[in-house]
Amino acid sequence: MDFGVVELTDEARAFWAELREFLDEQLTDDLRAAVHVAGSDFYEPFQRAMGARGWLMPHWGTDEGGAALDPVRRHILALELSRQAAPINIIDTTAIGAEAVKAWGSDELRAEVLPGVTSGAIRICLGYTEPDAGSDLAAVRTRAVRAGDDWIIKGSKMFTTGAQVSQFSFLLARTNTEVAKHKGLTMFLVPLDDPGVSVGPIETLGGERTNVVYYGDVRITDKYRLGPVDGGWSVLSAPLDEEHGIGTANGQGLGEINGQGAWHNRSLQRIFAAAHRWAVTPDADGDAPIDEQATAARLAQVAMDIEVARSTPGAMGRVVAAELLIQDAADLIDLAAPDSLIARGESGAVEDGTFEWGHRFAPGSAIYGGTVEIQRNIIAQRFLGLPRPLMPSASKQSDPGKG
Amino acid sequence: MTESPPLRRNDYALSADQRALAEAFEEFFRKECPSSRVRDAEATGFDAGLWTDLCRLGAVSMAVGDPAAGGRASLVDLTLVAEPYGRYLAPLPLIESIVAAHMLERLGTAPATEWLHRLAEASCVVAVALSPVQAGRRQLVPAGAIADAVLCHDGAELVLFEPARPLAHVRNQACAPLARLDATGPAGARTVLAHGPAAVALMARARQEWKLLTAAALAGLAAGAVELGIDFAKSRHAFGAPIGTFQAIAHSLVDAAAGAAGSRHLTWKAAWFSEHEPASAEALVPMAYLHSIRSAVRATAVGVHVQGGFGFTRDSDEQLYFRRAKGWPLVYGDPNHELSVIADAIRNGWAPQMTA
């Protein structure tokens, strides 16, 4: 057990200084404005600049386009990018697709895709969820039909953030309708420059721009299949389990223990920091909100929730972090009301509109990457040993939880 | 951009020694403290035979340790003993004794050391009054009804008070051996052990440790409470299925389990900081304490509810947990007061870390 400060080597210190200098140069007001407007947490010059340093896949070897970063420097990189709210969403989705290409792709596919991934020229978005299948992901209906040596992709995907700036989609498709639903799926890397692909924007409550993507008879060669035919659920599950917080713990004692909860907890930390600044700022009479005991207690509650969410492990940590974020974002917009209602950029906005944003952004945390209800089902069955419920479709197909 | 905060580890893992310690005491309490023993002791809140056996294992003496034998148990180690104590609801003054032992050891004077030796060999029980003595207020003291002496903060003095007769047992929801301390009351011997700032500091640290170890006990209690609910949900059938298959029931148990797991880890973290970086413990100990209380309360409420009519009877073990989830911490007053303590720590400069 160790929560102490890490003694850094000179190399690690130098790396951190280099990184801070890099981010000072890159994270300009122009970048912030462009990212805010475009809404996909993506900025191409930044992605390419990261790529030039090997920092898009930082743990890959330098011969693979990575930077061969050891765990400490990898952690420093993640910490600083997060602390400075660098636009990394599409970097992250690309990394998921890239790992699958590395693990399952042919030499030809790897040569075609990976250098572009590591340079920042190629981005990959995630084609999982559909208009009619989100939580019940194994029920996806986008089809991949064999046509000679090729496949024809037909269907639609929902909430494909970054599709408008990506070259490929890492896509889950149905290749077999005769077997149990999760046994008839295959993963593909689908080029998005095909004329059959059309991308339609969707604005979210939280301000993110995402997309619906239609695949109208998109023809791809078998080169773009990732993993075994009908074996897609396993290919997908490794990153999904990672998303659900059901993976191996960080061996260095550096990372968070709460799985996807770390991402939501970061948002809560950001809102708390703004609330703390707001609370200690005195008005013209010299009175600060924190002087009022009720206000101080509410702030204390949020600080405590941050620690609680950090200390709750794995998949449970994700559920707790998401729900505390939602609850506390709602409470903090109340605390700083009415000026908390004014958005960033408008005259009179409090703390750059953080509370206004936080309240709109928070609900997504209990939905994205699998709803907290699905998570609770997984926890109940896999961790508490509770029996599986009999679903209406169970008579036709076996449970997606197994193999 | 402001200076980056230092890089910290976030390693909750127990060492091999700590795992062995936890397992040893888990086994002791599991074997020696079944719920029947808890029920049998409810009249007094104390099982003397079990206390002797536990002290023989070194549960109190390890808190002060023997430098020649390789040192003392850390606060993290002590939470690993307090957890199974809480899980099995042991009717023993374990936490009170560890807190008293630490105080007596820190005092180091002859009378304190003499009491410490007797305490460590279980030939006496020393309780600690958690609040300062106030005229006209007779505070409830945990383990007061079985105590040979009570350490209390009276005015500017830290006093060891030996009542001439045992303090009267006040029956309470947890069936704990509570008694009222009356500064002007029953005759007894008063020994002043410290005064002024030293007395204040000793009591503050004692309160902090009591909260930390109570947090650990409640984390264990919560885990035990959830386990009862899970077992019931697996075996009880309704509408043709085990009731654990119904989402409302499964989800309520998941949330209770999440509280238990989180409070366990947060208590370890608070213990680590208490040992290594006490300034941060000013925020983390009250957080761990409050979260453990809320988790225990929720776990026992869910546990009773999931077991339906049976859960609501005195025959259910869950009701033993339910009464102690509140009973153990509330002797120190309203838990929500801890939010003020946390707020003070924030005002004094503590802030949560920005993580990756």
C-alpha cells in the first residue's frame, strides 16, 4: 500500500518538462475555441503533433511509431493531458481500433493503417451502438454479408463520435443470423471514404457532437476483417471489459482502481475545482460563500464524493463515479445559482460556465460505454454471484455474458 | 498553466504480511464469534471469554508493540483487525482499547505505563470519553459500562478516572456497553495525566483514531450485512425464480456492495495517510468515517428489506447488523458533523488530487 509521492528520475523529470512545454505551445486559445465549436474533442494539428512525438501510442516501440514510454512516463503523459483537458477523445478511440488491428490484422493491413495511426493522419471511430441496439449490444443488426472474397456492410451506427474526422470505423457487424446473437458477430475496420458511407451530425445535451453513420452496401475486402468470422464478440470484449472496468489492475500502483469511473471522476474533480474557486472568492463586502457553513458542508460533500469514487474498485467504481457526478453537478449548479445558468462565453458566466456545462454533461456518464444498469447486472452476476435473470429472448439464444 | 502537482502512487494493495494478518483475524472471528455469541452477549454487550481469547492473539498489544520483537502494528494493520471485528459484530471493547493503549503509550508516564501493561494483558478495560467533559452533560462513553477506568478531557486536563463502582449500563439500540460519565458523579480516583495543549493534542488524535478504526469496523459490518442479503437472494424463490434475479433486488445489493468495497478502500487510504502524511488525514479520516457509516446503514437497510418479513424479525441476523450500523458510530453524535470537519480541512488547504 503506497499513496506517496513518486521519486522521479532525471529522465522522467525532463520528460515532464518537455511535455509541459509541448502542451503550452499546442493548447492555444485557437485550439480551445475550435474544439469547443467542433465538439468532438479533436484537433488535427494537435493529433499530428502528438504523433510526431510518438505519443499517440506511447507504449508501442519507437520502430512501431510509438515512444516506448515506461509506465511512469506513460502515466505522466496521461495525467498532464487530462489535467490540461487536451483533446484526446479521438486519440483514445483510435487507440482501441489500432490495438485490434495490431492484434488481428494481416501484415498488409497493419502496414496500411498503423503508420497513419501513429502519425495522427489516420483516425478510427467506434461503430458499436445502433439506433436499436445500445445496451443490448450483442443484438446489433448491421450486416456484413459475404460476397466472394469481399464483404458487403449494410446498416447504421449511432453515437459514432469522430466519424466526420475519421478514416475508419472499428465496426461490429452481424455475420450469422442462425446462431445465438453474440456468436454471430464479426469485427471489421471499415474505410469511411466509401461512397456508401454517409455521416449525419447529432448534437448532445452535453455539447459533444456525435454522429449517425449509414452504411449503404459498403464493399470491403476480407483484409478489413479483424479476428475470426463469428468471433467478433471476443475481439470486442477486451476493450469493452476495459471500458466496464473489468480488467487487470495497474501493476505499478500508479493508475486509478475505479475503471471507467476515473474518467467521470476527472469531470467531477474539474467541477469541484471550479466550485472551490468560486466558494473562496470574496464579494465586494469581503464575504465568501465558503464562510456560510451550509455552503462549506456541500463543498465538503463533493470533495468526499471524489474520494469515495476513487476508492470504489472496478465496475462498481464506474457506477458510483457516474452517479455521484450527476448528483454533484446538479448540486453545484444549485449552489452557484442563478449565475451558474449562464454559459461559457456569455457575459456574467461563473467560472467560465463550468457548472452550466457540468449539469448538461453529467447524465451521459451513466449511459456512455454501457448504462449503469447493465453494469449493475454484470456486477451482480460476475462479482456477487447472483443468479442470471431469464430474459424474454433467452429461449432462443444463450446469455451474452458467457464466452 | 499552473505548476503540476507531484506524481503520486495510488496503490491499495496489501503486503503478504498484511494479507496474513487479515486472514488470521478473519478466521478467529468467524470461528469464535458466530451470531449466537453476539446474541448471548446482548444483555451486557460484552463477552469476557472472547475478549481474553482475542487479547491472547495480541490484538491490543500489537498496537503498542515491542521494539525488540520488531515493532508495532501500523494504523493500516489495525484496520485489518477492526474489519473482521466489525464483520462478525464482536461484543468486545477492541477499538476503545486500541485507542486507550495508544494514548497511554504516548503519555509515557509511570501511571500511564502501568495502566497500559494491565490493558495489554486484558486484566483491565480502559475506555475513552470522546467529547470534552461538560458541566450538566453526562456523555455516553463507549465501553463505559465495562471500564475500570475512563480517559477524559476535563477542562484543561487529561484525566484518568477510576469510578468506585462500575458506571451504570445505559441500554441502547446496539446493545453496546455504554455508560454515562458524570464528572461530578460517582466517587472515584482522578489522576491527571496531561494538561494544556498536550491534553488537547492527545484527545484530538484519540478521536481521529477512534473514527478511523470505527470506519474499518463499519466497512466490515457492511460487507457482512451485504453477504446475508446476497445469500438470501440466491436461495429465496418467488414467482418461479430466485429473487436475486429481480433487478430491483440485485441492483440494491450491488449498490450496498459498492458502498462496502469503497469504504474498505477509503479507510485503508485514510489509515495510510494518518501514518505517513497526517495533514491529509484531517480530510480523509472524517471522509472514511462518514462513508463507512452511510455504507453500513445502507447495507443493513437493504439487507433487512431484501429479506422481507423474515428480515424484519428478531430471528434474522440482519437486524443485529442494522442496529449496530447506527449504534456504534452515533455514540459520537450526528455523523453529518463530519462535513464541517472536512470543510475545515479544505479551508486549511487540503484539496482532492487531479487524477489521470
